[in-house]
Amino acid sequence: MQFMTVDEIARHTLADHERGEEISPGVVVERRTILRFGVATAGFAAVSGLGLAGCASRAKNSGSPANTRGTKPACAASADEFVAAVMPQARALIAAPAPDEEAYLAAVTALLARVESPPTWRASPASRDWSMDTIAYYPPIVLMQIKMAPRSVIHLHDHRHYNGVLLATQGAARCRNFDIVQPDGKRLDIAAGEVPGKGEDFLIRQNADTVLRPRQLSTLTRDRDNIHHVEAGDEGATLVDFFTHFSPKARSYELSWDGKAYDEAKGLYKVAWKDA
Ligand SMILES: [Fe+2]
């Protein structure tokens, strides 16, 4: 299966490497990747002590998708520090009666741009041309790394009950984002996970088509650009994916399509859920 449920992410993370384990020649895991409560609490203190919030970044961020370009971050942070810094905002976001996902993602991307690429990597399953490794999972947030072989494709899928940031760290990947077109006579609450039914053809509109290179990113909310298709360039790609789950039901569902525009001028494509 291409995408994991929240339970699968938890099992995957708990089954992660042990401290001291050598996962590839010369690469020894320094810590388990799951963040337990005590570690996270220590992390909050560490972030305050480091003054991460006040650390100036040279990364540019204009607030729209796929827009961060810049040089190396002015003040690097570890994944733990990032998680600790973002956690209060993530918890406030999902508890809010009217969550402001755009403001949250703008704040998160500024911090994510400073995170150092994780040094370790789980051996990729041979049957896949891309793979994901959990860097940190501390509900409601997940930080993952994706490695894509040259020209490999992460097929069209949604992000139901969660938002995300996709940040390129190596190589290049073409990222196309889409929204569900509201069917005639209906008003779906897409942010709440209300989508066209199984077995039903429906239309999506392409909103963005961008090649992400290192330090460039793409964001999506529960009801903006929530469906995407990612294709690695000739040299492959490494990306960091950051997710915030609004519900234990958060997961992705794949869509089928023929890739041909239904209405080219309007950027519309006909799709259906593959296994929803
Ligand atoms: Fe995705």
C-alpha cells in the first residue's frame, strides 16, 4: 500500500531503529526517532534556550505555495527542535474552532527551512522506486523524508484530514497540486473530509505545477491544493514532508486518472478514488 494510516505510522515509528544500530556501513543511529513525552518536554526548553524563534533566516517565503527559495538557513535546527517549536502551534491549530491553516503553514515553513537534513536513512524496499522514512512522529505532527529514484512518481493522492509541507532537499521533483471541483448542486465541506463518493467520476482543477529544487517547497491545506502528483527529475529527489493531522482518520487516498486534461483551458481532469 502506498500510504500509511495514523496507526501504521505509529507502528512503523515504534518499530524503528534502536539506539546504536548500524543501519548502513558507518551510519549508526544515535537515538530512536520517536519523540517520547520527556524528550519533547526537554526539547521545548532547549528551543527556548537556543532562541530558535528569534533566529533570523535568510530563506525567503512569500506565503504562497512552492515559493521558498534561498540560501542555507541562517540558524540550523535539529528535527527534535523543530518538532518542539511547532508542537504548541499544531495543538492550538487542531483545537481551534476555525483553524487558520494558512497562517500556521506560513509559520511552520519558516521553521522547517532551518531543519538540517536527517543524516540517517532506512534501506529502501527493493520493490519501490520511492520510499518514506519517519524522522519524527509525535501526534498530531509527523516529519518524514522521501527518497525518489530518477523519474519515479508518487501517484495522484489526497491528504484527507491533514495539511502538509513538501520541501525539496536534493535533486528536483515536479509537484502538481489540484482541488476538487464542487459538483453541481452540492456543497461539500472538503476540509471536514467530505468528498465525492466511491466509484463516482469527478473533476479536479490544477492550481500549481512547479519543479521543486533544494530549499523550495509546496504547501497544502485540507481544502487548498490538497491533491498532488509528484514526479522526480532525472537525478531523483530527496524531500522532507511535514504533516499535521486533524484527526486519527488522517490518511491519503489514491486517485485514478488518465493524466489527460478533460478541459485544458480550465485545467480540469476527470478522476475517481482508487480504493476509498
Ligand atoms: Fe502527498
